[in-house]
Amino acid sequence: MSEAQEFRHILVIEDRKGRRIVFLEESNYTIGRDSHNPIILYDYQVSRTHATLIRKMDEEGENFSYRLIDGDLQGKKSTNGVFVNGHSTISHELKHGDSIRFGTDAKANYYIVPSDSSIDLFNPENLDRISASRVTLTNQSSETMISKEENSSNPEDQQELIRLASFPELSPNPIIELDWEGNITYINPAASIKFDTIHEDKLEHPILSGLLTEYNNRQGNLFLREVKIGSEVFEQYVHYLSEKKLVRSYIYDFTQRKQTEAQLKDSQARYLAILKHISEGVFLAYASNRRIIEINDGFSKLLGYSSEDLSNLTLYNIIASDLTSFNKDLTQVQETKQDLLEEYLYRRPDGTLVNLESSVSLITYQNKEIFCFVLRNPNKQVSSSQDYSNYLAFHDALLNIPNQNLFEQQLEIAIANAQRYQYLMGVLFAQIENWQEYQNQHPKDESEKLLQNFTQIFQSCLRTGDLIARWDEDKFAVLFPHIRGPRDPARITKKISSTLTSYLQEQTANKQVKLELKLSLLIYPIDGEDKSLITKNGLLSLEQVKINNPNYGVTGFNLTPKGASLLKLENLIGTAVKEQQFFLCYQPQTDINTRELTGLETLLRWEHPELGKITPRHFLRLTEETDFMLPLGVWILQTATMQMHKWTQENISPLPIGVNISARQFCQPNFLETITRILEQTGLPAHLLELEITENCFLQNPDYAYQVLNKLSEQKVRLCFDGFGSGTSSLVYLQKVPFNTVKISPSIITQLDSNPQNQSLVQCMSAFCEGYNSRLVAVGVEKLEQMELLRNLGCHQIQGNLLSRPLPSKDIATFLNKGEHQLTNS
């Protein structure tokens, strides 16, 4: 069972307004003095947005925890800080029992408790102080407010009312109270039924045994213990009330849960024992994201990986076969639910490859589809000489690493994947300068040993999944198949430079010939979009290392001007997010027949205090590939929806406002909840928000994408398929999802007048959208000739500089007010 089903997460808050309980259910909360916050702190020392809670799912999506962040998601910190368990913190993953202080006086405690536990457990003194005549329970924003009054004059009546008010009599869980002399002062009906001998057994009863000897807990503390009575198991929460000299217990029957856990552990133990001793290599991977879950000893022996090596890897990191064909095979297994027997090429940690017979099947566990691979050496009679000859075709005989042939093959596959899934990739070229001269002056064995050690040290600096190859006599190449930004490979390259330079200096300290290391790092796609261009630029960059790079001695490697700009840009983006240098512009869409505005697209802009305006084409791709896009994406949604809501309040006729959603943002597990929460916070009607997604959102997990988009459509959120015509743009997506809008890519519009195929595409799409009751918008219209041609082809809505350039919120408001959205013919 999942944590969400068994447990609930709560905050017990204390501030000027009193003490209250907040049940945490949403994906994130802002906490502070501002009345718009989901969790409000009534304290003048608290910032308007003092802290943020973010729900974090585990890898399987079953359980979650909450992370507390000082300030808001835009990087603005609180004035007086956040303290967890007495220590100042900027970010902290909360654990059961954590004590939090916001600023000076506002406090909170965080608990994870069984779903069926009573809130009285966290307000134990309320059982003594609440006056039944004034008990009020209100539920507002998931908060339970409990008001307190002075005790009534009649103690006996008061005690009876307290019991009725706090519902212990009706509780299905046992509640028992005894004084410090050992006398039972209260037992509710559930306890009397469950423990029918407790009055006779008294302190000898397992539930009461040992409670009076816990002197250390007689300071108002709460502690938990497990009690076994025969075959039954109970969790007992015990609270010592020092002022009243009472011990109060709340008891929960966990017998069934413990039995289930025991059965599950036995089942898992049997499964692991069998899996471990199977001679074939076995490993499991999630079907949704291809992430490897578990391997057995047979797999480790075949390929040389440990469980730790594979903890963050996917199938694509270890499969060296053609990935297009491989993905087709996996799709076939998913759709037919039939096993597949095929041979695939696998990559070992050292970069060597091995061909293994692979049996692939699909299993379902906890509502998740999982691929099960069983590997064995293919049963083929191949002579050792032939096998070795095949090996040498793709490997260096001396160093036992891939050679140029294999590297170029893997580079081509990596480029295809990076292009398909729209991520960055890195390639590193390394050269040992003066190597030929060194070889001529030293014995062969000595030179070979130095080179072997050099290669081993080189490999130790790389990550699992990176590929190193010997390019030629004195050059090496490294493939970083998937990077989030240039900072990742730059950091590794700097480590390589420092480590290998030190090694070469040590080895040639007393030699006549000094060996030096030259390194050149390239980033796909800015330094080349195909294999030949990347390798050409990489080798050329090595030759220019000391000529054009005055900082080479500082960085330890050469980075192309474009790569250097990208690295600098990545660092600047982090600062820009924190300092709120981004702003939004809006570009209108119009019907060319009626001249009415039909929508707006939100566009992100960046103005750096020193560099001025930075064009989107320079930073958008990078923000989408890094973690910066996640908080930035939420900010864009919040700002755009708030702006449109403001315009509607100013009596500007409402228009659908489009917001671009990156694939990285769309694939977040809380994406649907984020959209719902933002609409609730801003008050914008759902039908005025249009989410613009591209084909990339479907590539990793189409079924998940269909599910999320259809749920959004049910909530009346508008959906737009953006960039149609730029990729494969399968019509299947448009048939399975009720898109309100389809946008034709600017790349189609640019060549519309000179390309008959583009004209046919527009004409077909206009008929298609008319049949599906979707609007078709041509994006990037710059000329009157394009507009007239689009009109003749049946596309009647356009967006582009011909109508208006993207405008800041102030200017677009003036634009919207003109003529009640009517455009003049001029």
C-alpha cells in the first residue's frame, strides 16, 4: 500500500492566532503573512512569503515527502530566516517530528501519522481544556481550527462534555487513561471491547505494562511503542500529562498491516534469492522512462556493472544497438504483451561491447509496467580467431577501449537521440602532445605501460555511461551522450585536465621529452549538428588550443566561442532566475477575415542589467534542458494567468492566453496539480488558459501524455498543439487529444510561397481542423503575400510580426483596448 493511502502529513502551527492543524495534501504550499498564501502565519515578524513546501514523489511515484524551502520559488529569501530543529536552513527535507521556526515567534511541528489517527493526538491538552459548549470545528484551506474557553464550573459535567466533544466514546480505536498511581481513570468502549481483561490485569496487561516506569517521559513527551498480544500487533502512542499526572494512550491495531508486510518480505526474500542464483543475467527497467530498477549477480558477471553503477542509468546508457530498432521492439512487447527474443549489443562500464541474446517480457507490478530482460551469451559456433577479429574491428588492441570506428557509430546514434528528444550532448577530444617524440626515445614496453595507465586514469574521471575511445596514435575522444548543460561536461573536463596533466608531469619529470595534454570540448548542437562537422570542429579546435584561448591555462581545456558563450549563459540564467530578470511579452493572434483578435501567446524575455536584452533563441533551449525551467515555468504560468485575470477585471474583453509548456515541465508528476492550483490562486477561468505543447511531450510516454491532456480538457483548459510541421507531427496526437488549436510552425510559413508541399500541408490541415472543430493558426507571418496565400489555402488565423511584434503587458493592454479588438485595414 502507498504512503498516501496509509498516512497523512500534517503541520501543527502556533502563532499569534493560536494553535491549529494543517493537513498537507497539495503538491506545494506557500507559507507566510500574505493572505493569499494557502498557509497563513499570523505574525508581523514573518515575511509575506516566508517559506515554500514542495511535495517530492519517490522514484516509483508511490510515496512522497515534503521539502521546506526558505522563501519563494523565484529565489527570494525570507527576512528573518527558517530554522529546523534549531538550525538555520535554506532547504530541508522534512522528517516526522521536525520542529520549524519561522522568524522569531511563529512555530510549527511536522508529523506523518496513520490516516485513521485522531487529531486529538496532536492536541492532547485540548481533552482537558475544551469547553464542549464552545467547541467549534471549521474546515478552511485544509486547516482545523479549535477554539478554547475556560473550564465550566461543574467538573463532572465538564468531563462528560469533554468526552462527547472530542469523540473518544465514538472512536473505533482504543483510548485508555491512567493516573500516576496506576489506576485506570478512563477507558473508551473500543478499548473495553478489545482488551476485556484490562480491569482485572491492570498494570500486568501488556498495554499498560511498563508505562509507569518511563519516568524520563513524564515531561509532557509523546512516545511510540509496538505491543504484541498473542498474534495481534498494536502501535501505542503514549502521552505523559505532567500537570494532570495522567498517562494517556491511543492504540491502533496494525495486525493486518504487519501480516501483509511479513508476507511481502517473505515473498521478496524468495524472489531475490531465486533471482540472485539464476545463472543468466536478469535486470528490470520501468517501461515509462526506461530507468533500470534492479539487476542480479548474473548480470554483473556478464557486463561488469554493480547495482550502484546502474542506480541512475537507463536502458539507453547500456544498449549500444540501433536505438530506433530497439525502441520499436520494446513498443511491440508493450502492445502485444508477448515475449521477444532478440540479440542486442551491450556496453560495459569500460566502453567495450558484448553481443547478448535477450529475452524481453512485460510484467505489471503496483500498476506499473516493467520490462524484464533475461540475458545469455548467444549459442553460436564462432571461432576464437573470428571473434577476436570482430573485436579488433571496433576496439584498440593495446588499451581495450573502443576505437574510432565504434566511437563514430555511437556518436551517430547519440546525435539521433539528442535530435529526437531535444537534449544537449558533449564531445571531448584529447591529445598527448609530443607523444611521437617520446615513443622514439623510450622503450616500447615503457611507452605502452604509460599509455595504459593514462587510459585507466582517464576512464576513472568519467561517469558511468560516458564513452571513451582511442581516436588515433596520440588522440582520444569522449562522448557525453546526454547533458543538461555545458556545465556538466565542463566540470568533468576540468577534472580530467587536472588529473592527467599531473600524471604526465610526474612521468616525464626527469625526461628530456615533456608530455603535455590538450583538451577541446564541443557541445551539440551549437558546435555541429552532424557527425562529420562535430569531429572536424573538434580536431580543428585541438590545433587552435594555444593560439586562440588565452584562458587555457586557467580552465585546462579549450571551449569553442559558442560553447564558452553557452557556459557563461548557463551561469547567467541561474542568477537571472534568482534576481527576477525575466519578463513576459504577449503576441496577438487575429482572424484575417473578421479582423478580430482571437488569442494571445505568452513569450518569455530576458533583460540582463549589463548585457541588455538577450534573444530567446540564445537561452530558451538551455533553460528547457536544465532545472532552471521548472521554477521558471511555474512563474510564467502564474504571471500570465494573473495578468489575464487583471485585464478581465479592467473590462478588457477576455481572450485565450497561450503559455508554452516544455517537455521537461510537462513530464513532472505534479504538472496537473500545478495547473489546477494556479487557476485557483489567480481566479482565471480555465477556458481562458491555453497550454501550448509540442511533439516532444509525447515522445517519452505517449499514454501518460494522453491521460494528462484529456484530464486538462475535462477541466475546460484549452490545449494547443504547437509547431505542427517541424517534426514528424503525427496526426495520431491530434486524433487522440481534443486540441482546441493547432499552430503551424514558422518553418512552414517561411517557405510557403516557394514550396508547393508546404501549401498542400496547410490546405490539408485546414480541412482537418475544420472537421475536428479546432482553430488553425499560422505562426511567423511576416508578409502580406503570406497572409493572402494562407487565406486562399483555408487558414484564416495568423500570428506574427505582420500583425504585431510581441509587446510588454503595458503596451499590449493599450493594443487590446483599441477598437474593442478590431484591427484597421491599414
